[in-house]
Amino acid sequence: MTTHAPRFWRSIPQRYNLKGTHCKRCDEYYFPPRNLCPNCRRGADLEEHTFKGTGTVITCTTIYSATEDFERMTPYHLAIIQLDEGPKVTGQIVSCPDGVKMGMRVRPVFRILGKEGERGIIYYGTKFAPMPKDEEKGPTKDSADCSGIL
Amino acid sequence: MVLGIISYGVYIPRYRIRVGEIARVWGDGDDISENLNVFEKSVPDLDEDAITIAVEAARNALARADVDPARIGAIYAGSESHPYAVKPTGTIVGQAIGSSTSFTAADFEFACKAGTAAIQACLGLVGSHLIDIGLAIGSDVSQGAPGDMLEYTAAAGGAAYLIGSDNLAAEIESFYSFTTDTPDFWRREGMPYPEHGGRFTGEPAYFKHVTSAARGLMERLGTKPEDYDYAVFHQPNGKFPIRVARKLGFTREQIAPGLVVPMIGNTYSGSCLIGLAATLDVARPGERIFVTSFGSGAGSDAFSIRVTDRIDDIRAGAPSVREYIKDAEYLDYAMYAKHKGKLRI
Amino acid sequence: MRSVSIIGVGCTKFGERWDVSLRDMVSEAGVMAIEDAEITGEDIDALFVGNMSAGRFVEQEHIGALIADFAGLSRLHLPSTRVEAACASGGLALRQAVLAVASGYNDIVIAAGVEKMTDVSSGSAADALAAAADREWECFFGATFPALYAMMAKLHMRRFGTTHDQMAEVAVKNHHHACLNPIAQYHTEITVEDVDRSPVVADPLHVLDCSPISDGAAVVVLAPTEIAKRFCDTPIRIVGSAQASDTLALHDRRDLTTLDATVHAARKAYAQARITPDQVDVAEVHDCFTIAEILAIEDLGFVEKGEGGKAAEEGLTALGGRLPINTSGGLKACGHPVGATGIKQAYEIALQLRGEAGRRQVEDAEIGLAHNVGGSGGTALVHIFSR
């Protein structure tokens, strides 16, 4: 069988713990990490940044017809989430029986992202779940940004 | 040197199936819930396994007491459902909780008591000053063959304990283990479901080992059941822990806070440790807890624990067992079969 | 820079072509185009072929050599190049061919597009197509193309009040157009209710909001305008050819309801052609999903942002409307063999401008536009054509 073990292994810090980058020069945050800042390019001053993983659903869908690797997961929720530090990411929303809504606050959870069939490695990483009710309010600065997007 | 629990965390998947729903499928009587004293059991999501549960529990333990993961010198993950036969659970947990790379790790398996064995290993390393903090985990997505009695109770969940010697929320006063070669329950390599000896799992296995370890510890410490405020025994079903408590002289009140099996089923390596966590969720400083696990095959580890003042500082730092139990969504048998991968395609 | 014209076109029937292979289809369309241009193999200077994923669909790479070979041109040892920009591969092949002729390097150049998609299961096809998205940071989490466009649709609905019925109107219209196009995959009229009743793929998109899995090939022959009349009575001039890129992943875009790549490519193409959007008489736009046509007509400047749904509902974009869009049936109903699509768009516009589009002819069409998108908008190509 073929394995994508090296490819997966390389991205473990990002998949498990949302390690991205922050450009100190323009104060922009990036996830996944970038080697070049699109704002400052070679003038960038990049540092590693671990994202909190909390954010707001910008848009979402429920997938009923999936690619082969996800055929047994349907239906599942996919969303574009704006992390509180600013960047947007694509991710699955789990533990959400009432459906995903735009503007919903979410937090990161550790889940299986995929498997290489019965014999290969298991990909673990971050999905998102609705924030418990009492923590739903977002950080003031960024939630203002999100309301612009919505 | 006083050793004990710096912090603890649990994780219980939010899905449940009612025991009556399983009985409906197999044509068993309505009284099965009462007979087992198990009414519903937790079911993992499609993308959860013993590793994801271990990570969530460990993250909760770190968050509860705001512990720096770089202090962890050992990670021992106990489970009878490690997703890999070869490839450690502990390394994945370590990376996912942001530990340093200077820690030792190994996976434990001892049926339902791998988690308490992991605690003992951590106590040894911390007590001998070889490491600062040890992380001991018991987590399982246990399997019961469709139609087997085990299917009524085999559940999913886990607990993680940070074992150290400072800032303790609870001191572990002593432990005592009782171990024999008793083949009451097993799963051979490559087999999807465990086998068991039916009633042979009772007297010669569970009861003999739990009572022997418990009595051994009380004898060593010179304590009696009434010296403890709470007691937790391994919970393969809702009847055994009640019966064994009575046998040993503990009351229903002592075991009540930690008796979680009626609501979530048997979480195997997580079972006794989730019961202890539920007890820590309510215990007051100075109170004592008596804990005895059981793992088929067979052995029991008994612990005597004393809660410290610090418990009040850390309690609210992570979700309690009750909060996880309350957050439930019910599945029918068909959805449960999908969640558990019982549908072979 | 020399002016470039289309002197010949050819296109296979689109659909589930169980009986033919990738190489069969390229030679079928190629012969049609060469005969249409009345040229011979010896006239050809170079070939460009757009193909997204023959490696995944038929386990064949090196498509450049393959098409030259099976077009019977191997003895001529012509330069033959495969280009790839996901679903915009065809448009990209056209642009590479335009550049080759415009620059003066080549005179007669073949721009081809081909995809053979039905040799794999639909799940495998979906997976191959998903490779046009960000494999690591979108697909890895279970994103599919319908899902990405569904998320754009959700936001468009919320911001502009676009309804699913308006999206469905796009499918209804394009199925109607396809009924008038002999090469189209579908020759069935559908209703808004049919779209609503079809299974949901990724909420709010239903099966009938999506373009199908298709086989097909298309070929156009280009020549410098100054010699085009030697080969053909009505050469079609390519008066604008522009390409733009954007972030690979949808989530990194400036705005999730605008394809900035389309906006930028269109701006450049209009400037080259010295026209404004309202001068376009007929357009083929990239309607891989119904929402995509709505976004396209907005981003191409045919209607205001947010008005695309209403335009579909009011029949503005239907044959007989102010600006007929996707007279071929579009990707939606003519079919979407991904690598072939961009060339098929040029084929359709050429027929329209020549006045050879039969029952779907747009009267007195003088200026046409073709808009081809790769992925969720990481690449866009806009070509403008004039009679």
C-alpha cells in the first residue's frame, strides 16, 4: 500500500496544535504557516504563532456526497472559520446536532481527520465544535471584523 | 516526599445509546437495564478513538491546573483499544498537548486497569525524582460483539491524571495491587471483539481481585471503610461495584458520587478513573477517597487518596464529569452501528 | 504583437462516451478542426493541449506527445505541450496558443482540450477534481468542489438575498440551451422544481445545480489574422486574452462572494479589446455550479454585484434576453470534461460569431466572451472574440 506518512508527519504541528505564523512587521497572522508574507514579502519579519483555535463560522455547508475518503462520514458539516487572530481556515464542525449557523462561535477539538484504509496510518488533527453557551461571545476587536464579513 | 494528583481531566463522547434500544434489536427483555443497572452508554463519534479521547482528557487535565506541558517527563497511556497495534498512543498525545520532546512514553494494556497501572508507573518515576510530572491516561472505545452481553455496557471515555509531588490537589497515600493469572476476558491479536468467560468473570475474577487488593491496602494502612468519605470501584456494570462495596463494608453513599456506569456504561480503562474524577469533582479538602480498579486477566490496584485544599482552586478549570454526562445526544441502533464501525462495507 | 484569429473549430459530442478513449476523442475533434480550417498537418507549427488530470482519470501523463502522436503528426516532430490549470486548463491552452501566434514564434497553432472522466468511479472523479482545491488545507478536511461553491452560495444568499430558486433558474436555462445544441450531454428540459427535488450534494446545492462528469474534447486552430482569410471565410479574431490568479484556497480570499481572478482577468481583457461589458453580445461563462454562473456574470461586469440571481430569474441571460449566457448549455448541461471546457467555450463563441449556431443562434452576434475558471477561483481566463 502507499502511505502519505511523511507528508502527514511534516504538518503535525499545524494539524494538532494550529501552529501558524505572525508577521511582526504588518501584524498579520497566517494559518497554515507561510514562508513569505503576502503583504511584506521579503521584508517580512515572521515568527511562529500558536492559534487559540477559537473563531467564528463565516460560511458553512453540509456535505451529503463526498469524495471516496469521506464517503462513510456523510452527512458532515464543513465551514470556513475566521480564527480570532484573523486568518480564515476550512474545517469540519462536529458535535453540532442542530446544524451549523453563520456567526456561530466555535472551539478546536482533537479528532481523526482520515485514515489510509484499514492498514495505513491514521491522520489526527483539529476540527471545530460549537462553543459552550457561556463562552460564546467573541473578542471585541475581531467580532467586529466578522460582522463585516457576514 | 508526598506524591499525588496535580490535576485531572476527563472526556466522554456526547453520543449515547439506551440499553433498551440495544435490547430491542436482540430481542432481550425490557428488564436488562435494571439487571445490569446500566441505562445508557456513551458512543464515540465517527472520528473519535482512544487517542482522541486521551488527548481531550489530557488537555482538560493541563487546563484545569494550568500546568506547563514541558514539565511532563513520562506519558503512559492505558487502553485496550489502542488504534494501532504497533505505534504508540502516548507519542500522539504528547505532541497534541504540546509536551517537550524530553519525555518517555509507552502504552499500557491491562484490560480495564491499564490506566491505574499507568498512575503507578508515574508514581514510581516521580517518587524516585527521575521525572517532574507524569501523565497517566486511561481511555477506551471498547468493543462488544453485536448481540453479546458486553454490547450493553462497552462504552467510550477516558481520564487523564497529572502525577507529581508539588501543588497536589490530592495526595496518594499508598497503593496495593493484587494480580493473578485468571483468564476471565481476553482478545486475541487481530480479533475485533473480546471474548469472556461469562459468569467466570464474576467471583473468581472481579470480586476476588477487587476485594483482595482493597483489603490488602486497608491492612497495610490500618484503615477501615469508615475512614473514607468516598469509594470508587471498577464499574463493568452497575451491579458489581455496589455488591463489592457492600462486601467490603462501604456504603451506597460512599460510592454514589463516583458511580457513573448507569449513565455512561463501562469505559474500560477510563471506568475507575472517571469514577475517581467524578468524586474529585465534589470532594472537599481533607476528605479521603478509596479507589480500586480491576483489569481482567487479572489484577486490581487499590489506592488511598486524600484531597488537599488545592482542589477548590482547580476544580472549575475544566469540564466536570457531570457536565459531560449531561451533554448527551441519543442514537438509535442503526446510527450506533455506523458510529462503531459495525457496518462492514 | 500580431492579431490572432480562429480559423477552424471542432468538438466531440460531450457526455458519457463509454465507447471511446481519451486519444480517440482528441483525434476526433482534431480532424474536425483541421478540416474546418482546411489545413494539413504540414501547416501546423505547434500544439497546446489543456488537460487537468489524465494521470488520475486514465493513469496517463505526457499528454502533449500523446495527442500529437494520435493526431497522426508524430512524423512531423512538432512541439506539443500540455498545460494545466485545473478546470481552466482548456482556457489556458488557448491562451498559450494565442501567445505563440501573437509573438510571431508560430503561425498555425492548435489549441486542444480533453478530459476522459468516466473511466473511474464518481467518488474517484470527485477526488481527482478536489485536487484543484488546496489538498492540504481544504480537501484534507473533507472539502469537495460542490462544498466550496455551496459555501460561496450560502454567503451570497445571506448578503444579497439570492434564493435557491434563482440558482435553479440557471440550471433550467442552461438545460434549455443544451437542448438546442447537438453536442450537449443533456437534451432534457428541467424545471425549478426538478432542481429542488434532486438530492442535495452540499447544502444548498442539489445534484441539478452541479455540472456533470463528462468525456469530451475540443480543438480550435489559430492563425495570424493577416493570413487567416487564406484558410477561412469568416475568421474570428481574438481581441482579448487575459489570465489572472488568486489564492489557491477559498478561505484565503479577500471576499468569498467575488472571484477576484475573474475580475482582474476581465478588466485586462476588456482593456485589450477596448470594449465595455455591455458591448458583449454572447458569453460562455464558467457555470460549474449554478451559483458560479451568478458570480461570473457579476464579476465580469454584466450585472451589479448581488444582482446575478435576479438576472437569471428575469431571463436576462437566456436566449432572447439582453445578454444570452451559455448558449452551448454551459458546463451545467453541455457537460464539463474539465480540460476540454475552455476550448469548447471558444468553439461555441466562434460558431455564434460565424452565425453557425443553428437553433441557438444569437442574432447579429458581433462580440463574444469566454470565461474559464480553475478550482474555486485560483485561476481565471477571459477571452474576447470579435467577428
